[in-house]
Amino acid sequence: MIYCDETSSRMDGTNGWEWVFCLLTKILQVIRRNRSVEVIQDIMGETQAEIWMRDCYGGQLKAPTRQ
């Protein structure tokens, strides 16, 4: 199960996005210039989560998950 969320963040004077991917035993935090599904695809690669917990933001609705 992965819980993921993103929030706006300032990067070198411009807007960016801080992404947090939480698993039961690990947390990954990245800052990227965009909020698109490509960020999730870059992080996940070919891996598919069993359960993806998220808000209803469109990019996250495209996350690779079984449920």
C-alpha cells in the first residue's frame, strides 16, 4: 500500500511540487517542477502498487495500482 500526496513548494524562486510517497516502513520525498502523472511514473517505473491511497487529483488517479 502506498499513500501519496503533493503540495506546492518554491524552487529557486519558481513554483514546484513536493511529493511524498509513504509505505509502511519507508518514506520518499521528492521535489519536482510539475504535478503531472509523469512524476509518479518516474518514481514507480514498472512497479504497480496493490493499493494506492490518494486524494482525487487527476494525476494521481492515473497511478499504477490494482485497487
